[in-house]
Amino acid sequence: MADDRQWMQAALVLARRNLGRTWPNPSVGCVLVRENRLLANGWTQPGGRPHAETHAISRARESLQGATAYVSLEPCSHHGRTPPCADALIAAGIKRAVIATGDPDSRVAGLGIARLEQAGIDVVMGICAAEAEEVAAGFFTRIHHGRPLVTLKLATSLDGRIALASNESRWITGPAAREHGHFLRATNDAIAIGIGTALADDPLLNCRLPGLGGRSPVRIVFDAKARLPATAKLAITAKNPRTIALTANPVGAKAMKDAGVEIVEVPASAEGIDVGLAMKALGDLGLTRVLVEGGGRLAASLVAADLVDRIAWYRAPFAIGGDGVPGIGALALASMVEARAFVRTGLQPLGPDVLETYRRSA
């Protein structure tokens, strides 16, 4: 039905509202409607609680008896820190539930739908399912693969370079592209860089958009040998936002730890940190969406390990040349069939620059 799609789109707008703030829970939107009139809406709150359905019900200013609930993800059916959302909808008197997609968590996985149906509620599934699955992609990736969804962010010249041979890189892209990149930070649970980038740029890795300073994600450094100095900006500001160093040398990381950096031990491979085990460790921490901003060696390691799920490529309209620093380092492919394939999902002008987005090929 056209109305069902309209109201579900509204629920999806709400679900996107707190992306990056609800981990380890998914960000969900809920809209409560009766006779095509909005009664209340809600979205998952920071930290993952209250859930969207509970939030919406608490905001209603009149009876919800006979209403329809539009929810972007199947309502939970298990007791955790909060009672089941399916029970809350039943108690509120909902007569119809339109759900975009199911919840793959084994504690739910159809049980929420079954509970609603057993209470006599008419359940409609699959409205805007593809959009809802994209919003919940980080949560789904963690449930299915035990790791967060990985988005590789590249800001390069036309020929894929992130810096001159001298390592000068400010600024390749213009203000509009950089602002959009900060918005991207605000919609991810964490932002990650390699130790080379940390030492070369001494970045803060926070979100500097007006009004979104509180949306700065967890900061992660891939630092196999524990080389990040205690004087680095990431160490000085380690507790706000939370900062994590992934290292194979926890003993050598004492200065970082004393500064407030959280140390997570991950075995090293010949190229540095084992990125597969690193992503598993981040999944164990509850992270669902990680934005990787560089550098080229870390990007290459993730691509080679088939761990890149999305690409956000900000491309400036000039060339640097072959002596520049590549956005993705050497992959040593023996044939074209070994190359990782991606599907372009968007093309957006940002001032003189262009943002191209990609997802992994099925």
C-alpha cells in the first residue's frame, strides 16, 4: 500500500537519525499511526536504550488502541535490560504492525513477529526492506560475521593519490567534501587509521561540524608495535572521545595506556596487525560500523582480506602523478580475477569535488 510505504519511509528517516550512537544495538525507527494520522514516533536512543518502539509509545499523548506500528526492524522478543518491545506494542493495543525486515539476532529471529501474531496483531513484512537492511547493515554484519561493517573513506586526486611524494596532503578536497566527511564520521561507531597516518598527521579524528561535536566516534589506531607517543593528540585526548590502540605489543604500550588509551592486543601478521582478528576484536567490543580513513597500507590490507564493505571516495579534480602516495597500497595481484569488485551506489557533486559511493559486489 502507498500509505504503508510513506509511513515506513518516515520510520527509516528516524532510524538513520542515531546511526553511530546506538551500538551494540541497531538504530531503529518507529511510527505509530491511526486512520492515516500520526500519533507518535520514536527512535533508538544513544547507547541503544530505550528502543524505538518504547520511545514512541512513551511519546504518545492519546490512546494507541487500534493503531498501526511501522517499525524498521522486527521488534525484540527477549528480556534484556529492557522488556520486549513486542510485548510493549501488544500492551499498547496495536492492531497492525508493518515491519520492514526481520532481526537476525538468534534471540529474536522471527520470535518477535510470532509473538505479535499470537496476540492477534496483523503483521505485514517487507515494506522498504532493502532500505531498512542498508540502515541496519552494521548490526547485520556483526551478527552474521562477528565484525563491524567497514567503510573505506578515500579523499584523493583524480589519479587516486592521497598526498604528494613529500607527504603533503592538505588539502586535496575542498570545504564541502571535508564537511561531508565529518558528517560521515558522525554516522559511524568508530573511525580507524593506521599508525603511519597517526604519526604523519597527528590527527584528532573528531567530528567538527557545528552542533555535532558530541557525535565524535570512538577512535582506533592500528599500531602493531605500539609506536603512538603519549604526546600525540589522540593520546592527550584519549578519554574523550574513547580511543583504542590495536597492538601486538601491549608491554610497549604502557605510556599510551597511562595516558588513557585503551589497549586491545591483536596478533601481528607479516604486514602488521592481523586485520581479520582486529575486526573480530572490534566486533567483540560491540562496534557495528567502522569508518577507515587511512592510510594506504591499512586500506590495502583490508581490501586484500576482503573486509571492505563500503567505499566513500571523495575525488578532487586534479592529478598528482605516479610519485604521489596511493590511496590504496600495493596488492600484488597475480591476475585480474583476484581484484576485489565493488558496485557503485551513488554519485554526488560536492563543490568542485565528487563523492562516489560503492558497496561490495555480491
